[in-house]
Amino acid sequence: MAKKRLYHCFHYFTRGELALWGTSTALILAFFLAYDRTQFGILAASLIGVTSLIFNAKGNPFGQLLMVCFSALYGIISFSCGYYGEMATYLGMTAPMAVFALVSWLRNPYQGNRAEVQVRRLERRDAAWMLTLTVAVTAVFYFILAALHTNRLIPSTLSVATSFLAAFLTFRRSALFAAAYAANDLVLVVLWGLAAAEDRSYLLVLVCFSVFLVNDLYGFLNWLRMQRRQEAARCCQT
């Protein structure tokens, strides 16, 4: 039974996706072994996170379940570095939104296939709500983070904005969610690059989000392909 499940798992992903996941995990493990063999929490969060992204790229709800686990671990790591914005964002927003997204994805499978969510185009009303809520949430968090004396306030605030955009788009099942997460990854590469310059133990987190950036860009491209395929299939049925 285990061999059969492993066989189906490897055939579920394309060779390119397996290569992307394998290279990503190899880089994370290589930096862990080369620079710091004690940060097992960061290692676990990185491996869980990169695995969640390859499932998310396929539109598989299991990716959202893994994202909840990643958010919890990443919140703890952020707290240790004084990045209270990251901690509050992932524990108070990304993790709960991943739960809502999990429910949304499970309720909207593509043609009954629970391993692929039905992609949804963003409507004008959704876009208006998204921009309004993003501005409001970002403004509130800016003052909260300033009151908490958060390290590197401006990048931390930008991370809140991009994280909220990504969470909203994930819940709405829009292909743009992966692009928003890629933007968030860019902010976090800067944020953790500054932290790693002061403390080498955070180098693995920097590598983690650099790897996430590549995976999210792939996820965006694959969701665009999924969207075109699903829409073409609906046109043929009408």
C-alpha cells in the first residue's frame, strides 16, 4: 500500500515540479549543514513551507494545511528576532486565512477532483474590497508595530500589506495569490538579509524565502495554465 501511494505521489507531480521541490529542499539542507546545525526549528519551517508551495502550485488543499503549520513555526522564529510584524502577520492573519482558504478550496474542487481547486477570476467588487481592506489593515498594523518598537518598521509594514493581499487572493481562489506571495517573498528576502548580516544564524531563513520566491513564481505560472485549461473545458461543455 505504501509503495502504491508513493507511486501515485511521484506521478501526481511533473518531473519539473519534482526537480523544483528536490532542488529547493537540497539547498535548504545544504545551508543548514554548512552554516548552522542547531536551528532545527528554522529547518523544519523551511521544509514544511517549500513542500506547501509545491502543493499550492497544483491547487491542492493539502498545501493550505501545511501553510498553517509553517505559519505557526515562522511566527515563533520571527518573535525571536524581534520581527513582531512578521509574528503578528503569520499567527494572526496568514494562519487563520490559510484555514479559511483550506475550507474554500475543499468546497470548490474542480469537477469533483479534490486534488485541484476550481480557479476563480477576480471580480471588480473583489478588487475594490481587497484594496480597501489592504490599506486599512496596513495602516492599523503600522501603528501597532511602531508601538511595539518593531525592528525595521517599513519593510515589516510592507510585509503585512503583501501578506494580506496574498491571503485574500488565496481565499478567493485567484491565480494572482501566488504573485502576491512572490512580492511578499521579495520583501522578506530584504528583511531577513538585514537580519542575517547581523546574525549568521538567520541565513537559513534568507535562503528559505529566496527558494520560496522561485516556487511562488512557478505557482503563479501554473495557476495561469490551470485557469486557461479549466476555462477552455467549460467553453467546450457549453
